[in-house]
Amino acid sequence: MKNLTAPIREEDIDDLEVGDKITISGTIYTGRDAALPQLVKLIKRNEVPFDLKGSVIMHTAFSDAGIAPTTSSKVEIESAIGPLSKAGVKIHIGKGMLSDETAKTLSDNNSIFVITPPVAALLTSRVLEKKCVLFENEGMEAMYELKVKDIPGIVAIQDKKKI
């Protein structure tokens, strides 16, 4: 088990291989279908109100029921992974399969894709604090900044290799 703390450093990514079991602690962000395309637009306008360098984004919404990953291969999400990685996101957490093109884009930006169990009770128990940081009008699909402790995952894509 490899324990990582966000923000993620380049050497953290370099030390990982497909299949590695990890935990992530620190600050992560949430985003899915409604939020991620809007975040990409903010990146293009240089208007993101927080630093994405070394960041972690979990493909999830945040509701009273908690968090659990959504399918990352949805067009709105997968199409955002490249621009987000170029902007500094190091770890994308979700579920499902991503295309070879997305795997290449992740590799080109020294970013990875991590799958996590879709178990809301487990993941929500690891959230210490939450704060809405963008797109509040999207309700539970707004972007949240979470302080987390030991979010579990498995490296599913790293250096163009996939599970």
C-alpha cells in the first residue's frame, strides 16, 4: 500500500505502477458531468480560483448520501481529463474504462487514473471537511473541496499502461 498526500508531486506519480494499491489524504476536488466541462472553460480563460498543480479530482457528486465514483468514460468527464491534466491535475479518481487516447494524454502529462470502490459509506467516512468552491448552482454536482484521509484506490492507468 502506498500512501499519498495531495498536492501530489511528480515523483509520487513516477513511483507508481498499474495495479498499485494506494490511499490518498489531503485536499481533493469533486467534479462530474456538469462541473468538469465548466472547469475546463475556466482553465481556458485562466480563471480557476484555486491551484490545480498537483491536484486530485474525484469524479463524483456530493449529496446527503455522500460520495461514490461515477463512470469516468462519460463524454463530459473523459473529454475533460486531458485539459485538466495539462492544467496540473495529477490524479483522476473514478470508475470504468478509459480510451487509449485518454491513457496517452494522461501519460503525456505525468497524470494517472485511479479506480476506487463505489461504496458510498466507505468513501464518505473518509471525508473530514467539505466546502463548495465552484458552480454552486449545479446542486450536488457543484465542485467541492474535500479534506480527506485515506481514500482507497488502485492505479488503473499509468504511463500508457491500463488494467
